[in-house]
Amino acid sequence: MTVIAKNDANAACAPLWTHALDAVQAHIQATGAHPARTVVLVPYAQLMAEAQRQWARRVPDGFAPRFETTRNWAQQLGGFVPQGLDLAMDVARDSLTARSLLAQAGLGAEQDTLAAPLLEAATQLAPVAAAISPAERAAWAETQRALLGLAGEGSTLRYEAVVARIALEWVAASRHACDVLFEPGVRAAVDALVVLEGFQPDPLAGALRAAWGACALAWPLHAAQSPGELALHPAQDAEDEAQRAAACVLAHVQAGRVPVALASTDRALVRRIGALLAGAHQPVRDENGWTLSTTRAAAQVLAPLRACAWSASTDAVLDWVKQMPAVPELAQRALEKWLRRHTLAAWRDAVASGAPAAPPEVAAVLAQIEALRRPLRADRSLADWMAALQALLQASGQWQPLAADAAGARVLLELRLGDAADARSVLDEGPGPVFSLQSFTRWVDEVLEAARFKPEGAPGAPAEVVVLPLPQLLGRPFAALVLPGCDEKRLQAAPEPPGQWTPAQRQALGLPTRAALEAAQRAAWDHALGQPRVDILWRTSEGGEPLLASPLVLALPEPGQGGADPRVPRHVAPAPVERPGPDGAALPLARLSASAYADLRHCPYRFYALRLLGLQESDELDATLDKRDFGTWLHAVLQHFHEALRDAPEADRVALMDEAAARATRALRLHEADFLPYASGWPALRGGYLGWLARHEAEGATFREAELNTRQPLGALELVGTLDRVDMAGGAPLVIDYKTESDSATRQRIKAGGEDTQLAFYAALMPDDHLRAAYVNVGERGETQLHEQPDVVALRDQLIEGILGDMARIAEGAPLPALGEGSVCEWCAVRGLCRKDFWNA
């Protein structure tokens, strides 16, 4: 393939600039203007420096015209200071103005909902209104009002119509930063005006051209050109596409084809490509940056606001605490461990008086966090909220790290933090409206969502890779273009016009129509294909569904060269790991439970990791209730019920069970909404259990104890466990273990005999050679069945012999290999430790 040198990249756009600057010079001569009193408007800001370089190359000596954008020109002529209800194009201020306008229109109750659509509509109308001279703007607004008639009360489009009407009045009554360009003094100071047109018409540039009359010239900067060398790269999915795109960029850089343009058709995809390039130590300059709200600094500011909400989840508070230098790391870990152990999903449960007693170090952290959260509960003005947020960030230790970080400093600047006077300037004067914490958090989120962050590159270093939107390729010298995201979803031939405007309203108001957007999109695409080397990438599937290439790709007259996979394959020698077989002799076990011994029987390595090493997985804080939670609740219900029935045997059993259920629900802090799927089957379960209990008592059984914590010495070992229930039946103890599984699964446990160790282990905890043991399957559909384990004493003796033998072998250094199979491994907490998926056999 052809290698494009850097000078060739400059030569690729030379004809475009030659024709444009020829036209500029001819216009200067024709109007008799002085070059220094001539303004040349370019389509976007990044083109100003390139235009100056091209002019200096063409005219190395002498005066040069001023190359400007309309926005930059207006800023140089005079700083615009918005006042009153002016549309400032600053979300921090404009979102407040939008709420104020809605309140004045009688929509105060809907202002939080309609503020964002109103601001969006006004922002879209602002360029059109700004292109009308201030003297003619009132007349223009009068002609547009008929198009935006207010819908009647009850109309499905009433709010849309109200938003459109308020947006029109807002932009018409506002002063705009570019109004200075219509001043007579500006016209007198500029002899000639040249508008270099981009892919999409600029209403303001057109209005200025009309104001300058014969002294103005419009020249299309783009022109038809032959396509460069194309390579098509269909990818399997998003990750494959990102990897291929990064490899294309690196291949161009290594071949000397620089600078390389990386089109930002999909910001999420480009962020992934940037991460891959960073991993390859390839710097990237992003000209448009990314949304400020996606930075870590923005998350660090929003975290305390979300954590201070009354309904904050424990996860939200922990997320804030882990970013808080004021809380030591060891204290953070202790707090999280305690919260997870007690499964406290809501933070208010953690600080409630009925929460489980916390150890002193955890109680101190809880008090510290609550002291930080408490001041943010009261409603207040925006300026007071800013002061409160700043105080909170300083007290939590977050302020200094934010101020020292580039993105953090930008976050503080956008939110007007650090300068109380600047904070109040958002409102001009007065305390402003009162905000709740929820409203203030929404305002902060809106401000950060609208702002952009551009990380600074290395000073003085030329950019080899530049990320930019597709239209900003115009007039730029690039040796190669990598164009990812060219599928039917991300690169549409006719982009959807933004906002809620109807096609008729767009046409009348001068907003970009679908046809105009389609023409601009196709023009930018055609120009992009004119780069010397172009790699076009798209994914062929997403979310398991097939995905077509963009219509622009499918409409290529020639399919181009099918690009080989640009990734360089590497040979990685397989390195399977051996099946682990550690020695547990140095980790003696003093206490053994039924579940611990079951782990040893299922998989010795699981026993080694969980019981000898003491490794435990963290519980989820906000996990939804499952069958295990239901089993825990049912055990508590039956314990409360039988203890109450023992004290009041003549009481109404249905009422006792209902009271036991309510007590267990309160004790376990189960929310009714989460527990509803199980609570709906409670009447059937209750009736089935009471029916079985009556039959069980008729056979002579009586309740003795529930949730009995017991232990039994066995040589140097101590057996420990909690018995769900112990009855007396036929003069002998009957050990009962509740099961909420299917009845067939419980039957299989009994058939397994010595393979099922649970009842035999519980029998080993009872010093009685005449005891019995059984499972009681409490069915959710109302069937409760007792399944007794025959000859449990013999099974107990076999189990004790096996425990003694197993513990002796472990003490002698017998290996504890990973032997689990099937469901034992599928639900194993140490699957990632034994590395079963990477064994060599």
C-alpha cells in the first residue's frame, strides 16, 4: 500500500486552500480593501490557525486578513455579560432562568420536568435569533408567533407548545453575544468580509454577508474530490471494532503516515479506542474532549450529594466514603464489613436505633458520616447550597485533590465553587429560589452534563493522532483517517433533527431540516473519503442482533479494498496450571460445623480456602430477596411461633403464626415490597404447616427447643452447630431440620444415606443413643412433610469415625486437592482460586 509522507498530507488539502485564498485576494483587490481591515470567517475555530498558516505560506511578507469565527470575532470586540433573563448559553445560569420563566407562566409545579426541554429548545433557536439584527428581532419574533399557537388545556401537545412559545419569547427578548457584530462601528472598521462556507449553512454568517452587501463574498471551502485509498474493516462486535481501529491508528503512525485523524462518530467507542492507544503509549489529542459529567472528578462531587439524600442506599454512601480522605482506609473496611454482614441495603437502617450494635470503630465512623450528611438536609437558596457543598467537600478532605486535578478544577469552575461572589453572580441579585437537595443535585448534574473537558497534551509536542468530529476534517492536512462507528445506528445517512420541532416549524423558523442535515452529512462523508488513506470500520452485530453497515458505506460506488486485520498476532505459549493440592497441616481447625464438613466432602480445596484460610466472599448490600432469605425468615417465624405456643398452648394458632411472621419481618428488616412474592403464598404455607403440626402432635410429639446452639467435644476438635428444632417423640429426642426446597430434593437426601451428612452431624451434637432425626419440608404451596432418617445413630457413628480420620490425615499433611464436579463447582465461591478453567487436565 502507498505510504503518505507528512508533506504529502499538507499537499492533499493545498488545492482547496489555493482556490479559497485566490478568491480572498481577488475580493480584496476588487473592493479596494486593506488586508488588515478584512475579516475571513471560517466554519469552526480549529480552522483559524490552519488558515493563518496557509496564508503565511502564500504571502510570507505583508499584511494578512483576520481569520475568525463569528463567536471568536464577537468575543474580541467586547465581552458579553448577560443580565436579567438573557439567554447566556451557560447551563448553570440558563437552567435557573428556564425555571423562573416557567414559574412566571404558571408552570411552577412542572418546572423541574420542563426546564430541560425549554433550555434545549431555546438553545436550538438561539443561533437563528442571533442571526437577526437587534433592530429587526422584535418584528421577526412577531412573524413567528403565529406558528407556535398555544395548545388548549388538556391537549396532548400542550406542554410541547408552551415550551416552544416560551423558548421563542426568551431568545427574542435576550441580548446575544454576537449582537456587537451588527454595530455600525464594526461595519465601518471592516472594509471587506469573506465567508468560507462549511458543510452546513451558518445563519449568522449569512446575515453578516447581507449586512456588508457588495463588500462581502461567500466561498464554499469544500469541493468535490476523488476518493483516497479505502480499506473496509467489518468487525464482529464493539470490542473487536475498537481493537481494529486502534491497530489501524498504530499502523499509520508506525509507517510515518501522520498526523492521523480519528473520527468521533461514537464517543463511547472512541473512549475505548483511546484507552487501547494509551495502553500502547500512543498520545492522543482530543479536540472536542468529552462530557465533564463522565470524569472521575464529577463523580466525586456528585457522590456526596447522592449520599446525603434521605433515601440514600448504603452503596451510595459507601461509594462516597471510599473517595473521602477524611475517613482512614482501615475504618472504611471495618464499616463495609459490618454493613455487609448485616445486609443493610438502606443507609437509614444502618443509623437507626434498631440497627445491630456496631463495634466502637464502626460507630465512630457512622457518627462522623452522619455529622457530614446532617447539614445538607435543609432546603436553601442556590448560593447557600454552593457554600454548603464547598464546606462538605472541604470537611471530607475532597477539596484539595479536586482543586489539584485538571478535571476537578474544571468541575469547581463550572459549579462556581471557591468564590462566593461568583456563585451569587449566577442569579444576578437576591437570594434566588429555594432548592431542595434533590433539585440542587439535578442542577449540578445538568451543569456537568453540558460542560466539556479537554485534557491538555504535552506542551509543544506535535499531535500524531487527533480525535475530531467528521465535519472538522474540512481544510485540515491529515495523512490518514480512521473512521470507526460506520454502522446503520451510529452513522445515519439522514440524521434525526434534534428537539421537538415539527418539520413545518423547522422550515418557518430557519432551523436545520432533515434534508439539510442529510446534505451536510453526505458532504462531510464525501470529503472524508478524499483523505489519502481511509480505514472504515463498523460492527456487524450488537446485543446478539445483526447490524448492517451505514447506508453511506453500502452506497460506495466501489466497495474499496477489503482491509486485512490490522492487529499484529502474537504467539502466546499455553501455560496451563496444575490442579491445586495444598497442605493444611499448618492450619489446625479447632471447631467444625456441619457446613464446614460438607465443604470437605464436596471439595477438599474449598474446605482449605473457606475454612482453614478463612476466606469469605462479600455479601451484596442491595441484593434482591431470594430463596435463602425466605428460608432464614421462615426459621425465625417458626421459632417465634413455637416459643409463643409453648407459653400459651390454648391461643389461636393462626394469630400466633401471623404475629410471628410480622415479628420476624421486623427483626430481619425486610421491606414488604421486596418480600411480596413470598408473602403472597403465606396463607397456604401457614395452613399446610398447622395441619402437619396437628398430625405430628397427635402422634405424641411435643416441642422442646428451637434454634438450639450446641457444641460437642471430639478429641482435640469441637463440633458446633445450631439445631433448627428439637422435639420429644416416643420418649426420645427428635432433631428436626427445616427445608424449603422441593419435596423430591428432600427425599433424595434421605435416600443418599451416609452421603448426606447433615442430620448425622446434628445427631453427633446430641449425647443420646436413642435420638431420631428428620427433615421437615415446609412447602410454599401448603404441603408440609416429615422425612425421617432411619438409623441415624449408626450414621452418626460412621460420620464421627470419618471426621476423626479426615482430620488426622489433614494434620499429617495430606493434600487437599480440588475435586469438585458439577453443581459443586458451578456455585463455588472459590472457583477463581482453584483456577479450574485453566487446568491442564
